[in-house]
Amino acid sequence: MASEKIEKYGLEHIEDTANKALFDALKFSFWILKAIMALVVAAYLISGTFSVQSDEVALVTRFGRVLGTGPQRELKQGLHWSWPWPIDNYIKVSKGKVKTTNCDFKYNVTEMETVQGRSANVGESLVPGKDDFIITGDANILHIGLIINYGIIDAFDYVRTIPKADQWNPNTHENENPESDLIMVLADTAVIQAAGQFKVDDLLGQQKTKFASLVKQYLQQSLRAMNCGLELKDVLIKKIEPPRQVVQQFNDVRNAAEQMHGDIQTAMGDATQKLTQTAGMGYQELIQAIQNEQKMQQGNDPKLVEAQKEVSKLLDQAGGSVQEILANAKIYKTRVFESAKADAQYMQALLPRYLENPQVVRTRLLMGMLETTLDNVRKLYTPTDVSEIRIIIDRDPEELKVADNNTGQ
């Protein structure tokens, strides 16, 4: 009996120990499970933490809808938290970064030309659909390359309007932007619209800046009309060139135009110098006064006298060689006047004698004129009662020298 009690007690003790160990194991397992669950929950909550860089803003969406209104919905630089997916999600937008897109209307280039440069074998003509070009206002063809710089000004409008903007990852699409296709289409339209307002010589010459400004204006209008959250920064011209089939001809025409422009500028400079030397710095006012006087003379304007006085006043005040010219003119005027006056006095004194014997006076005046005008003429007197007269006239010594030389040859 005693041994049976001992065995029974031992079994009960062993069972209690086992139950206790099992309980302790289960208790520890539940504790571990709770700790793991707590860590999972903490990790889940921590996963909602994200940072925004200085050139970014972030939008938080809850079940696909952007939280907040107005500027408050854009999260600035710093550390932020939102409920993790699938409750919330955040979208980063590069708002402070200037982006670039190329807009090119250029001819097709082969792989060899890309490596070695433009080939001289350019073909006979451009191929529509393969070679891109624009048409100017005077129906000429040009190739144009532009750089479009733009940025994001409203992240909400940008994400709402641009397809896949909310799914774009700049880390995996470093050199691409979801709005690139839109910018290129709008830029192409703006370039075509602006090019039609310029002549080919203007785009190849001095109007490039004006053309770029007009493209910028049209492109900015299109972006604002779409309300897509994008703003144009600048439009830069990479190149504007004629079709390579006729580059030499375009260059010849442009060089001729530049030469003409240079010659005109030189002539204008020479004219300004001549006018300044002639009439001083106030030559423009003097020219205007003279032109006004001429118009009044043609129209019989009653204010002609005042205009003439104004011209005289400006002439007296003019610098340069005008004063010398006026002085010489006055001297010539005085000399002509005095000569005419002396001739008149002489004729007045001769009048009584003429009235007494007109034939004698006319004969003397004629002989005096002949003596003056024919001073070097030799006079020959011939009798009237002979039938033949032979006159030997000396030849010119120079002609005699030429005749002798010819005879000697």
C-alpha cells in the first residue's frame, strides 16, 4: 500500500510539473507573439514616415483623395507622417526644380552622321514625315532647335492633370518626366505659330530673340489654359539653320545682306560726319528748317517769311564750315553786285554818245569785244582786187614731231 501511494504521488507531481512547464511555455509564446505583433504594428505605423527634400513637395492621399485644400495640402521640406498604405499614400513632386525639354525641327541624321558629323551627301530633298522643318511667313523652310525650361508651380493641378504623375518615380526615371510629351506637343504648336510671323532673313538675322519671346508667350498661354500646374521659365534657341541642301546659297544671301547693312551703316556714319563738319552738331535742326521753308515755298504759305528768318538764324548760329561758305557767298555776291553796278554806270555814261551816233558806238563796242576775245588771233589783210591768195599756215610743232616719228618708223 505504501508503495502504491508513493507511485501515485510521484505521477501526480510529474503531471503538475509538466502542466506548469507547458503553461510557462504557452505564456512565453503568447508574450513573444504580443511583442511581435507590437513590433509589426509599430513598423506599420513607422512606415508612414517619409521625408521631403528642399526641391520637393508632397501630397497625401487617403483612399485616393488628396487631403487638405489650397496651399496647405502641399507638405514642405522635412519629416512627415501619414497613415500607411492602404489607408494613405503620399506623392512627391519636384516643385522647385527646373526641368528641360528639347523641341527640335531638324533633318533626319544617320548613325554615321551622328558620330562623324553632317555628311556632304545630303540627298535631293527633304522627306516629309522623316525630316522635320518649319515654314516661315515668306514660305521658306528652316530647321530649328529650342530648349524649353519649365517648372511645377502647383503640385495638385500637376498630379490631377498629367497622366501617371502620381505614379512617377524620379529614381527610376531620372532623365524622363511624365509631362514631356505634353510640353513637346505644345512647344511644337507654339513654334509653328510663331514662325509664320517672321521672314526667313529675320530668323537667320537679328530677330531670333523676338522669335524666342513669341514662342515663350504662346507656350505660356497654352500651359495656363490647361491649368496643369506647369509654368514656363525660358525658351532658348540652340540653332536656326536652312536646309543643308541649300546652306551655301543661304549663306551667300545672308553675307550679301550683312555687307549691305554694313555699307549702309558706313554711309550713314560718313553722312553724319560730313554734316557735322559742315553745319556743326545742330545740323538736324537746320535741315528740318530748310525742308519746312521749301514746303512753304511750294504751297505759298503765308508763314514763309518767318521760316526764312528761322533758317537765317540757324545758319548764323551753325558751326563747321557753314560760316566760311556763307562768307565766300557774301563776297561773291558783293563782287557780282559791284561789277553789275559798274557796268550799269558805264552804259549810263555811254548812253548820250550812243544817242548822238549809234553806229560808231556799236562799232567801237564790237571792236573792243573782238580785241578782248580774239587777243591771240593773228590778223591778215588781203587786197580785194586779186583773183587768188595763198596762205601758208605753220603746223603745230607737236603734230610735226608725231609725223617725224611715224616717218622714221
